[in-house]
Amino acid sequence: MLKEGLKLVISGPSGSGKGTIVKELIKSENFKLSVSATTRAPREGEKNGVHYFFKSREAFEKMIVEGELLEYAAFCENYYGTPKVFIEECVRAGKDIILEIEVQGAKQIKAIYPDAIFIFVVPPTLKELEKRLVGRNTETKEVIQKRLERAKEELSLYKEYDYIIINDNIEQAAKYIQEIVRIEKLKSHRFQEAISTLVNNQGGI
Amino acid sequence: MLKEGLKLVISGPSGSGKGTIVKELIKSENFKLSVSATTRAPREGEKNGVHYFFKSREAFEKMIVEGELLEYAAFCENYYGTPKVFIEECVRAGKDIILEIEVQGAKQIKAIYPDAIFIFVVPPTLKELEKRLVGRNTETKEVIQKRLERAKEELSLYKEYDYIIINDNIEQAAKYIQEIVRIEKLKSHRFQEAISTLVNNQGGI
């Protein structure tokens, strides 16, 4: 039964730790990470279809025109986008696919995949968020202050999500997401076929 | 945060094993079982407020008139019913309360408690259901046949429930229900206060 995989949108402010949680999750074979398409050249060791789908500018623009991308953006003169076909093939193959998305992009995805599960990763405190941003050692004080302000704004969008994960422990956060997936698969709308088999053929679920 | 407990309605056809699952669940202190009110006399060892709330006929009829019962029925010249106040006190005290209800009664409860979680316990096969009903050794073949027919009808009501639990293993079924409770508490609508604390006071969630 329950053949279709789930689409999991994992989002949260910068510094919430969503990327680390995703890395933890994809250690399990049940999860697949959505692979982006890009027009930039492959770097050493990068494999087509694993790290990115590498496309020519013409091929990428054709994907845009034909509505094959869930979302896309231009960055440093290259395109980056999320091909729908990869997601949909994974789901049909029964894999749960993870889309790690910035807060601003999540709404766009809800319009296209209303059946996706939206998970919002939240830091335990703003102090902790600040600590993580400072710890990265990559941004100036000013940038960090801006990110904190933006995080506050983004946090107020929590209602757009189905579930909230307070990330004070990566393993626990990943465990919660695994449970969400298990429990979402017990939702009654997924049992139409199973119940009808049970009732009509006296077969097993 | 997350102070309020959940109301769990556990239902399923006769022989689905819902009663055994409930017994397994209430071994945990987090769960409280809803206590019914009745006009019948206490049997030896039965304690008021534990096994039943023992009421006079007048007191029970007053509860009916004043809308204090979630549902009630008369059986062998006595009344049996579910007092709302007990459920609501438990929930306010942060306990998750279990209502074990026949399939026909569950709909009635949804109208009063739309925020309750509705769980439908289902046998793995009709053959297994039959085996369990026969194993009880309390009913005639005819009664068992009627129960099977009724189970088929009841199974077709699965869509009225939030979650389906296939009961081929009591411990696993109870574990799923515990996970449902844990995951339901991560639903975003329960985080209003927590997020506002996080954003406004820089406090912890």
C-alpha cells in the first residue's frame, strides 16, 4: 500500500540549522534530497544528477518556459532551479523527498504542491541563533544584525507551516522529522485502496 | 509551552483490538482514560471517580439537561455517559485524554470536540477479525457473522478519522499512537505563544 513518497519542505531562518538537520536525515536511505539544476560549470568531483543537473543556458531557459521548474533564481550570472520531474519521479518511486528551501520560497512551493509537508526549523533562542551566525565567522557584525532582524520577521511566518521543530539538538530534530514522516503516512486519506481491499476481497492491508 | 493535553478518540470495529491498545497506552502516565458516569450501583472494588462516577438517577438526568455529557445511553435500565468536565479538566492539566468510543458515537464527538484527534483501529484482515471474535468464545456463529457485516460497514467510515492504525501488533499500534500524540504537539497552531516569546523577549521556547 502507501506507495507514494512524501514531499518534505524543510525551511527556517538562516542559522536555524536546517541544513545540518537535512544532512542528518539523508543518511537514511528512505530520504532523497532534491537535486537542483544549474547553468554553472561542474566543479571538480561534482557529478551530473548527484550534486546538480548541469544544463546549458538554452536548456535551462527551455525548462523555465515549459514550466518544468518548481522555482528558480539567477545568481552570479548563472541560473539555479528545482526541476519538478525529479521530485515527482522520486515520490512515485516511494521515496520521501526533501526540499530545503529559504523561507521566502516556501510559499511558492505550497501553491504548486499543496500536499507537501511544511516543516519550520526554529532556533531555541535568538541568542543561540546569534551565536551560530557569529560562529560561522563569515559575516560582519552588521550583516549578522541584519540576519537577526530578518530571522525575527521570518519567524512570524510560522503559521504557514504544518510543523515546528525547535532545533536545540540535531539528532532529536532529525528524529522528530522521521516521526512526522511515519505519522503522516498513517493519515486516513492514504488508506482508500487498503480499506477497499480489506472490505471487498478479505485480503490483508 | 504546549500546556494543553490532547483529546484522543480511539475507535474501530468490534474485534479490532482498540480496547487492548488503550490498556497498553494507559500504562504510561501521560495518558488518562475518560471516566464514565453511571446510575448503576458500584460493584465490589469499584471506586467513584476511578472506574465510574456513580450518580443518582436525578443527578444523571440533571447532567443530561444541563448539557454536561459528551454522549450518553441507557442500557439495562441504567444510564451511562461521558462527562465533559472531567475531559476538559484533564486537558487543561496537560494530560492527553483517551476516549474509547464505538464507531457510531465518534461522529457525535467530532461535532463537540472538532480539535480532538480521531484514530481508527483496523484489523489486518477480516479473517483475523473473525478469528478474534471466535476466540472470545462469547458469541454464537450468527452473532459473529452479524459483527463481521457490521465491521465491513464501519470500515467504510475510515475517512471520518484522522489516522488509521492497522492492529497486527498491540505494542507497535500503541507506539504509533504515542508518536501521533508527540507529532500532533509539533503542529504550528500550538506555537503562537512560544514564537511570540522567542521573537519579542529573546527568551527561550
